Amino acid sequence: MSDIAISNEDFQKFREFFYRKTGIQFERSKRYFVDKRLVQRIEETGSGSFRGYFTMLRFQASGEELQTLTNLMTVNETYFYREDYQFQCLVDSMLPEVTARRKPGTTLRVWSIPSSSGEEPYSIALYLLEHWPELANWDIELVSSDIDTAILKRAREGSYSQSSVQHLPGETLARHFTVTRDGDYQISDDLRQSVEFTRVNLADPADTRAYRGFDVIFCRNLLIYFDDLSRRKAAEVFYDALNPGGFVCLGHSESMSRISSLFTVRRFPDAIVYQKPESR
């Protein structure tokens, strides 16, 4: 049992600092979760106290400890084909609209954020392979980003437990995965190479400035961790990243209409999504 204690004042200082750096707002209900990870890093860095650790965290030139702590503080829970009605909407409604405005053979760009351990972007790639007959006529560039560098490493490796793949059809699993000696499921090299994984802090304009020219963005179940201001900033990032007429898909409990007026609500047969107008 550690004798390091995090006071209410310490928690508030850290909470405000982490929010400024990442846009993630920890509610007081997350206090135990936050304290446990702070104490872990205080002990592992030999800082001795919250005060010493917090000073190092703020002023370390490399930012290495902030990244390590961010990796610990972010939650990565997902599985293949989660909320797959949006993938159906992608192939039945969104992509047909996008391709109707483009010349065959041009590149279509999809951005998935957060990547978590890779189930989301690989699900998009799998669904396109299995359900979009037009795929042969178009080049698809699939980029997936996360603030957590450790989880990005896992995503690039593409190895998954039974629980991660349990919602995949058996024939899809057989075609695109192999079972390892440990009983995990290794996704094919072709699919691993079809996704470019990048580290992005959605709250940092220096990170997001280069992300432009996308046709579809999947950002599901991330904005629930943001406050209203951070959500509006994220909506502006997505607006700038999208081509005119491009689409944003959010999680089932999230609504762009309550965040920003930049987007038009589109009610397709399979899903409600949000569209950047052709012109403003």
C-alpha cells in the first residue's frame, strides 16, 4: 500500500493541467482512477511526492512523461464491427454520394480517430472488402490516429483476443485472420498495411493542422470524454479536415447538433451522420 496521497488541491491542479493539454476532462467520479495512476507514476519515476512529479510533468522538455501518463489515463475498450450499422451506411449511402462527385480511380480518404487498439480502422477496411463491390474501382487511404502511443503500437501489430473478434462472421474471420499459438487472432498483413497509424492530440492545433482532404471521419465515443468547449474545437478540426460534402460519424450517444452548427444532419436508412455542406 502506497503512502503517497493525492489531495483535493493536487487533483484539481492535475485535472486542469491535463485538460489544457489533451481536452479530456476528468469528472470527480473518476477520482480513484486518476489517483491510482498518478501514484503509480510518482513511484515509478522516483519523484517522491505529487509536487515533485507535477513539477517534472509540466517542465520536462521532451514531454516523454506526459505521453507516458496520457497512455495510462486514456481508456481503450473496443471490438470489431461495433455499431456496424454505420459501416453499412458507409457502403450504402455515404460512399455512393462521395463517388458520384469524383472521377473513378481517384483516392478516397477515411480518418478513424481514436484508433484504440485497431479494431475500428480494421473493421472499416474489412467491411469495405466484404461489402462494397465498388472497392476495385477506387483507391482508399485509411488513416487512424490516437493520442496513446502504446495503443498505436498494439494496433500496428494487429493481434486480438477472442472477445475482440467475437462479432465477426466466421467466414470473415477465416479469410482475414490466422490463429496464433497463444490462441489470439492475427489480422492479415494486407489489412495491417492498409491502415496508416499516426499519433494525434485532437486538442493540439499543431497536430491536427496537416489533416486535410478527408471524405469520411469516424470519431465514435471519444467526445463523451470532452467538455463543451473541447467538443466544439474538435468539430472545427473535423470541419477543416473534410472535403466539402464529406461526412462525420459519431457514437450512438453523441450528437453533433448539440455541439456545432457547422454540419448538416443526414438521416440515411442505416444511420444518422453529419455532413460538411458543399459550400458555405
